[in-house]
Amino acid sequence: MEKKKMEKERKEAEEDDEGVVIVDDETVRLKPKITLLSGVTVIVGSIIGSGIFLSPKGVLRETGSVGLALLIWLLCGVYSTIGAYCYTELGTAIVRSGADYAYIFEAFGPLLAFLRLWIESMIVRPCSTAVIALTFANYAVEPIFPSCEPPAIAIRMMAALCIVILTVVNAWDVVLSMRVQDVFTYAKLLALVLIIGAGIVQLARGESENFLDPFAGSKLDPGSIAIAFYQGLFAYNGWNYLNYVVEELKNPYRNLPLASWISCVLVTVVYFMANVAYFTTVSPKEMLESSAVACVFAKRLFGVMAWTMPAFVALSTFGGVNGVLFTSSRLFFVGAREGHMPKVLSFVQIHRLTPVPSVIFMGLTSLVYLSSTDMYQLINYVSFVNWLAIALSVVALLYFRWKRPDMKRPIKVNLIWPISYLVASVFLVIIPLYTNPVETGLGCLIIATGIPVYVICVKWKSKPAYVNKIIDDFNIFAQKLLLVVPSEKSS
């Protein structure tokens, strides 16, 4: 009898590609399906979206010189890598999906965690998705309108189509979503390798005019430097996205730090070299006048094959949208599981084992932001609130060191790194309060609007019976329509 039982358990167990034994259970929940390679593509694919093709213009405009712009790009990479390093300690000590939300919840309680979630759900995630989707649309429709500006309605419709398709993909299957992420990450890296290769050839030919006096005309006032950092950091946004899905990552203690380090170093090198390549061919004046720097670069060097660059950029940003949708839906799933979002968002599809309601929610909120096509305004609008919350997560790391010295930490970073990160974050958060009071004031106002929402929707437990009935009826309707049920614990 015992022998038969052991044989049955042996058959149910299987080894994944990392050599970790996984027991196949029948519970309806999100299951670990993300390998190390997929983890790298989640981070790289989420970082390399629209930023490297949009932000060169924004960074140059605020810095005023080629040399300072390149320095900002490099420092943004270093800053993001330090942040990712801090997050490896948090992610391996608190192995729960949700990243910033989970860490703030654990350290400072539900109110601050809810405000972080409120910011993410109302601004950061849907806004980022809309920005990347609009960039995809700009490049995708460019061949259709070669001699004129594309109509705004055409751009919005193409962006909406992108979001809808990827919402369906993410709702359908985790593995399919990861395959999309893998393929489109390779495509965007290939596009950047082509740009870098062409730039190296240009340098070999002596095309270095823009580097002769690289710091001439530099803007050194703190406000401009802060905004330049915002533009550059937008291009690096996504370095912490694997922490949002750590519960679905195989062997997280090994794969989370490895994926984070590989991705951040790779992206920093690629971004710096890509910007150097741009300046070998495109003058600063031309870059400031162009909204599609990569396409101007390709037209100069690739001749009849210049059409490949808009195609590659479209593929790149398409994959970026997929990465944001995938990780964002998990954040909302975790928030709903903690009672901070509608309960239905924590439900899982019984056949696909995907968080279908939270995926749909993310897709719909992203569509709302398509009403604006001013992407630079959206970038600045998102950055202040986003980096404020990430800095608070690093404060949580220091808080745990103080209050929980015996907490299990598979990775323990030197305190100089989180402290250095916080010093830089204070600069990025405080300076815009003086240089852009309207935008940052609006960001603070949106944070504050989360407080009454928290009191009414979360803290207020004794709601009228008719309110609870409406909520229950909606949950039941969603369950029947989407075939979803509450997530179960692992057996």
C-alpha cells in the first residue's frame, strides 16, 4: 500500500527546467510557470518599450548637450540597477507577488499600501500602457501615411487594437503570454543591435562631429536635470516588474536576483550604446525636431531597408504592452486578494488558470488613457508618483533591517545601496515640486484622493445590505460570465 502511494507521488511530481521538483496539484490558482529566461524577457521586454525611441528627445531637450544627455542615460541605468539590487532582498525575503504594494503593506500597513495600489491602478499602469501603445500605433501607421502626419483617430484606433489583442492573449494563457514576451523581446533587441552596429560603423568612418565638444550648451539647473532624469528613467521603467509576479516564478530565490542583474546590466549597456549610435548620424537639432528618432536614423543609413526600423519599433512596443499588462494584472489580483480592490479581481479562470477579471480591468483602464496623445506630458505625470512609491519601498527595506533584524534574507545588500538610492530619490521627488508645481501638485492630489476611497471601500465594513447585495450580484454575474472562482491555496 505504501509502495503504491509513493509511486503515485513520484508520477505526480515532475522536474522543471531549473531542476526544482514541482508537485502537480489540482487547485485553481496561479502556478509557477516563469523560468529564468522568461523572467529576463519579462524585465527586458517591459523596460524596452517606447522609452528608448521616445526619450532621447526628451532627455536632450532638458540637458542641452550630447555629453550630459549620455551621462544622464548612464546614471539612469546605474540608479535602476541599484533599485533592482535592493528589490532582490525584498523579493527573496517576502516571496509574494505585488512588489511595492506587498512590501509597503508588510512594513507600514494597509493604508499606505492601498495608496500605492490606488496610484498604480489609476495612473501608473494604465498610463504606461497607453504611452507604449500610442508609440506602437505611431510607428505602425507611419508606412500608411508616408508623406503626412497620421490622423489622431487612426493612432488611437491602432493603439486600442494593440491593447485589446494583448488583453485577450493574457487572459487566455500564461505560457502563450510568455511566448509572446520572449519573441517580441528578441525582436526589440535585434532592432537595437542594428542601431548599435550601424553606429559603430559610423564611428569607424570618423562620424564623430557631435562628440567634439560634448558638454557645450549643457543646462545645469537642478530642475532641468530632474526632468531629464524623469525622461530617462521612463525608458528604464520595468526593472522591478518581475517582483510583481514572483509567486509565478520558478525557484525565485535563484531566478529573481539572476534575472534582475542580467536584465539591468544588459539594458544599461544597450541604451547607452544606442544613444551613442543616434548621435553619430542625427544632430542634436534634428533629434529635437523629430518625434521618431529611430526612423530618422534608419532613413539616413539603411536606404531602401529603412522600413525595417518602424517595423522593429512597432514590434518592440507591442511586446512592451504585453509585459505591462501581464505584470499589472497580477498586482491588481494581489490587491483584490488583500481586500483592497473589488473581490472579483482576485478570481481565477477555472480552465485557463489566469486572472481573467484583473486582466480585463487592466485592459479597460488602459483604453481610457488613449484619449490623450501627448506622451511627454503623460511621462512626466507618471514619473513623480511612481518614483515616490518605489522610494517608499526602499524605505521599507531599511525599516525591516531595524524592526526585523532576524528576518530570513537569502540576499542581504550593503546598506550603502538603499541609502544612496533614497538620496537620489529625494532629489527626483523634491525638485519638481518647485519646477513643475502644477503637475506634481496634481500627482499629490491624486494620492490624497485615495484616502476617502480607502475609508469608504475598505475600512467601512458595515455597509448597507443593498450595497453588499449589489456587490455580491456582480461577483456572481462575473463568475458565471467568465467561469472564474476565488483562488485556492496550494494543496
